[in-house]
Amino acid sequence: MFSGVLIEKDEQGYHANVKQLDDSVLMQGDVTLKVEYSTLNYKDALAITGKSPVVRQFPMIPGIDLVGTVEQSDSPQFKVGDQVLLNGFGVGEVHCGGLAQKARLQSNWLIPLPKAFSPSQAMAIGTAGYTAMLCVIALQKNGVSPDKGEILVTGANGGVGSFAIHILSKLGYTVVASTGRLEESPYLHKLGAAEVIDRQTLSEPGRPLAKERWAGVIDSAGSHTLANACASTQYGGVVAACGLAQGMDFPASVAPFILRGVTLVGIDSVMRPIEDRIEAWQQLGDIIDPTVFADVAVEVSLDDVVSTAQALMDGQIRGRVIVNVNK
């Protein structure tokens, strides 16, 4: 038996609780892991609270991230004792995930735990930091260098936003952070933001084209925020879109794209090829200052996950939540 968060949908409704589970709840895979740490992401909170139909199969162990040690392997890629890392691949949505003490997964979803990070540090980064790195790589590959101008980061107090600010700042970019929690400005400045602006300047309906400002944008909000970010991006600038915290809609016009040559790059972290994942994690190892983890992440136990998920949905959590599943 092992402990885990289990989401169920039955005649009593939709509910998530920490339960004692056995191997029958685990799904098919060629690698079985003793999970050490997982995380609580925005998507996990949506799944646990039922605020969005993230989970597509019941019962389900949520958790899109995990670090664990191989206990059993039928794969030539990994042997017993290897430490491995997982981000995405539908885990926690259609395949039981990381918010439990045990997991059974497909080996082609896993990468070795990067040597630069401990298990808890890797989960402090998690899908959020890895997604932020993918966004920064997209800006770089599309020609946005630090000398081109300011980079806007929306959803700045979230996991993606926090790591995007830190990564960009370490690489020499001038970062403007957009947030609905201006009281967190000292935190954002400490991460490396040169300026903090109120998200309301971007979150309301705007004009098809606005004054040019941003050389690049990393957006985790979607909806009007993404539309306004595109409308105020410089000629030839690049917008990396990776989230929908404000909404899935995109109430924009083609004007920024056909009149200013703005590039909108979609960033998917869930099904990203393994080689892209390895590149992103290698760069994270080169860039991240380990002292940032104390500011960005908080650790909770498995028993705290359900209440913390609700707090995250209520906008009461900043940065990252690490889950020690054995605590």
C-alpha cells in the first residue's frame, strides 16, 4: 500500500482525497518508480478542484511532475536505482501521475534527473520552469536578444512567470513583470524584474494596435492579455504563448502580424520531444542561481495538497509548490 491523492467521480460527485492505494490503481508502463517529490501546478489545481475538465479518466492520481527512483524496469533505458524526471505527457490527466508515493510510467516519457539539481530543486523548477525555459529559447531562436528592448512577462507571480523573470534577467534581458498582486513587487524585483506593472493595463479589451513597446513577450494568461501584448509588441518582435490563466479566447486582430511582422509562437510543454526537454533542462542547469529556490518555492506534504490546490485557485500562492510525497 502507498499514499496518494485520488480524484474520483461517482454518485457522490467529484472529489479528491488522500487515500491508501494499492498497485491496482496504477496504469501500464515499463518503469515503476518510488516517487520522491512532485509539485502542485495550476493544471493540477484545476484537476483537484474540478474547476476545469483536466482529468479525462477516473479514478486518477493527479500530478504532472515528479522525480523518483526506479524500483523496477523492463526498459533498457533505465535500471533500478536511477533517478528520473517526468514533466507532462498527459500524466495526471489520462495516466496516473506524481502526487503519490508510487508511479508506473512509460520509459519514453522520462529523462535522467539533471546532475545540476537535487530532486527537490528539480521539482521547484518543474513544468513551470521548464516551460519558461522553452519560452526563452523560442525568443532566442527568433532573434530576440537583450539589446532589442524590454521583455514583458505576464502572470509574473506564477511559476512560469517567476522562472521566466529569473532566467531572462540572468541572461541580461530587461524584464517588465505584469501582475495582479502589486504587493508582491519586492519579490518580482528580487527575481530580476526592472519594472512591475498592474495586469489591468493589459487585461481589458484594447485596440488592434497599440504603441510599440515589447521586443518579446512570455504570456501565461491568454485572452485579452495576450491580445494586448501582441498589439503593443515592436516591429519584428516575438510573443511566446504558453498558458490560459485569464482565458482560452484570443480576442485579437491580424494587425500586429501583418503590419508589424510580429511572430506568435505557441509553447507546448506536455508532448514536447525528449531532445527539446533535455536541451531545456541543460540550459536551466547552466542559468539558474540555486539561491532562487528559497524565494520561489514552498514545500508542502501530501496531506496539504487538496487545501493548497484551492488556495492556488484563489490566487493566494506565488511561485512554486513542491510536494514531498513521503512527508
